[in-house]
Amino acid sequence: MDLATLCALMLVALMPLLYFAGSRRGRRRDGDRLPPGPFNLPVIGSLHRLGSLPHISLQKLSRKHGDVMHPKLGRVSAVIISSARAASEIFKLHSLQCSSKPSLICSKYFGNDSSGIIFSSYTPQVKLYRKLINTHLLSPARLRICDGIRRAASLDPSATSREIRCSCAKTYRLFGERSFCGSSQEFVRAIVETIRLVGIFNVSDYIPWLRWLDVQGLEKQYKQLTDKLNRHLFSILRDRRENPRVVTTDEEPMAFIDVLISMDELSDTTKITLLLITQDILLGAVDSSALSVEWAMAELLRHPAELSRARREIDDVVGSQRLVEDSDLPKLRYVEAIAKETLRLHQVTPLINPKLVEGGPIKLGGFTIPAGALVYLSSYAIGMDEKFWKEPLEFRPQRFIEQDIDVFGQNFHFVPFGTGRRVCPGAKLGLDTVRIGVATLVQGFDWELDQDPAKLDMAETFGLVCQKTQPLVAIPRPRLDSHVY
Ligand code: HEM
């Protein structure tokens, strides 16, 4: 049962309580000096307002109630941050108090009771794991080795989006080539399904007494999926332990899982945690970059002038006798602008994973946010703010040429990778993957649609990452000499 239907049913059942709620509403809010928000129904609060695209519903509500808005979601106090000003205030002044993830039901399953990264509180372990990712997975030397692999992955224009996701995981050399082949498609399917499930608002998180009913059937699916993921991850770990690989070559950098296994400081870490770190990287990495490349190509096919301009730039810088490489990226400013504009217009995570307010209430814009509240940063509302972005609904890469805007969480007007202590650790790799993916597809192929580009379906589906509801289907024709590919 979807959230909207469920809320409608509950509304009917709860009609008699509405009357009492209305009369008590103003009093409660004034006393607590909570931020303003929509009228909350008893029991469900504003859950019924989320709809199928919660980031858009909440953005509309925040236009009415303000950039710091307080809807009740079930019995949980939620605070939606919808402006750069409010984001800057909360993540500069109260960063530490808003760095932990809440303990949601999905985190018990997919985060093994919050012992990995994505679903965890901001503990010293999480800091260590983030450091390990930076030093060992994202080091410039390692990324250089992965460059060729990544380019080869972008070069298969006939790949389905699932295959692209699979190649993203290979690219980052999490498990090495050997263990990622064979059942990899099934494994990637499980990861993609996890990303979908984790993005759904689980009513039982907000109305805990409903949990035993599991009305959306989510907990049952969490269980099945964690079993599947664990089976696969354990078989990878068994394989790596039996056949350790400690030598790095130009063709095959050491798999990240081998790096983790060989680390002294992790010798006490349980194998479950080692696996969770790699699983969390997959959850963060697999869909995000691949979906952004898909969105970018869809926009370019709808905007042929932008496509031609990008192609001219690539042809000028790279020529036609070799393929674009990572080392060309600094000279491809328009391609970078396309990647950034895509991340603005089609935010991968339009409603950034909530953070739990810890260690007492915090003051924000004259209001009090109670401890225990969940803070949602709406990167979507911020990216659509007309006060900063002229014609925000338009795809205009040029705006990033006119203004040099940081994308890594320092400029609060543009936060596609989040901000603060939990900012995406793979942000640079993610952005570079989108840049090289788009550059390769634009340089290497002419593209044809079997429909009017203006009518291309650009609908999106909400989840942990937002994706195109209808996958992009376009026909490629090689435009360079065959020896170049
Ligand atoms: C276009 C590509 C990407 C986008 C738009 C993106 C976006 C994000 C966002 C918005 C968050 C949440 C930040 C927060 O909770 O405050 C996040 C977290 C995360 N991302 Fe990315 N990401 C991308 C690529 C990657 C890549 C390539 C990796 C891995 C190498 C990665 C690994 C992670 C991890 C592990 C987290 C959790 C961090 C934590 O909870 O401390 N992401 N990402």
C-alpha cells in the first residue's frame, strides 16, 4: 500500500479526533516557539501531505510557511530547511548537533543497527571510515589508475542503465574484477532495490505503534533484501580472505575490500562492519553518478544548442584522434557547467537524509528546534530558489560559466552533495564521473531519439536517489574513426 492511500484510510478512521486537534494547535506552537508549519492532524501529523514526490510537496509548503518549517510527521518533529540562509545558520553554528542519522527501521537492517556509515550516528568510527574512504578509495593515485576503467565503462553506449550502474561499482574497484563478475547483476539489482526501499517514508518510523502491522510491507522487504545482500557480501569476503590480493598493478589496483582487510587499525572490526562500509559506498555511489549522466544526456537531447556547444568544446580541446581523458577535464569548462546544472535541476538527493538534533534544543532564526527533531535539508528547494537562480526550472549550464559556484558544500545556495560533517565523501569522484561520462558520450556518438525531443518524458521518481521514471532510450551512431574507440 502506498503512503498516500494509507494516509487517506487513516484520515477517515481518525475524523473524530480532528476537531480536538484544531482547537489545541495554536496554543501548543506558541508555547514551544517552534518554527511555523502546516496544520498537523492528530496521529499522522502532515504525513498525508508528502505525496509521491515529498521534496516538491514540502517545497510548496515551505513557500507558505517559511524556510524553516516544522511539520509533524506522525509523532516526530521534522524541520525542513529550504533556504541557503537557514542551511548556513544550522550547519555552521550547530553542525555537531546535527550530524547524526536517526535510528530508522531500515537502518537496523541495512546498517546492522547503525554500525556502517550511511545510517550511523556521528561516532569516532564513522569519522575513521570516512577518512579511510578519502585516503584509500579516493586518493588521486588510485583514481588515476581507475580513470581508464571508468572511461571504458562510459564508452558502451548500448549499456542499459543497470549495466552502467554495475560498471560504476567496478570502476571504484571496491571488490576487484574477479568477485564483481558473475552474479554482479543480481547484486547490483539488490543494491538498487535497497536504494529504492530506503527512500520510502516508512510510516512505522513516525507512528511506532503501527510497526507490528508493517502496513506498507516494507520491513518484510528489508529482511529479504538484507539476507540477499549479506549472502553476496559474505561470499565476496570469503573469496578475498582465501585469495588475498595485495599487489597493485597498473591494470588492477588493489580492491578496496582488500585494503580494509589488510589494515591494522581495523583488525578488531567485525567482518560485518567491513562489509557494511563497502555496501554503504555502493549505496552512495552506484546510482548517483549513473543517474546524473542519464539526466544530463536527456537534457542535452532536449537542448541541441547546448549539446553542440559541449561538442565544439571537446573537439577543440581533445580533437578527433583520441578519446577524452580525465586530464582534459579542467579545460572542459562547459562540460563541467553541464554536470553542475544537471545536479542542480535534477538533484540526486533532493531531500537530504535527515539528521537528528542531539544534545539539547537549538535556536534557529528565532525559533527553537527541540532535541530529537529530524532536520531535513531540502537541496531541491535551495536549487529552485528564484531569489538566487534566475528561471530555476530552465536547463541553463551558462549560469555556471557566469558564476563560479562551489559544489562541494561550501556554498549554501547549491548543495547537491549535502554539507556539514556528513557531506558526501565521494563528491569529487561523483562530479568527475558525471563530467567524463557526459564528455565521452557527447564526443563519441551522435544521438537520435525515436520521438520529438520536446516531448521526452522528464518525470522523476522519489527515493534515496531521484531517478527518471522512464529510462532514456536514444540511438547512438559512432562519430569518430573506429581506431579511436
Ligand atoms: C553525482 C554523484 C553523487 C551525489 C550527487 C552524491 C550525493 C550525496 C548526498 C546528498 C549525500 C548525503 C549527505 C548528507 O547526509 O548530508 C551523500 C552521502 C554519501 N555518499 Fe555520495 N553522492 C555522489 C557520489 C558518491 C560516490 C561516488 C561515493 C563513493 C565513492 C559516495 C559515497 C557516499 C557515502 C559513503 C555517503 C554517506 C556519508 C555519511 O553518511 O557520512 N557518493 N552523497
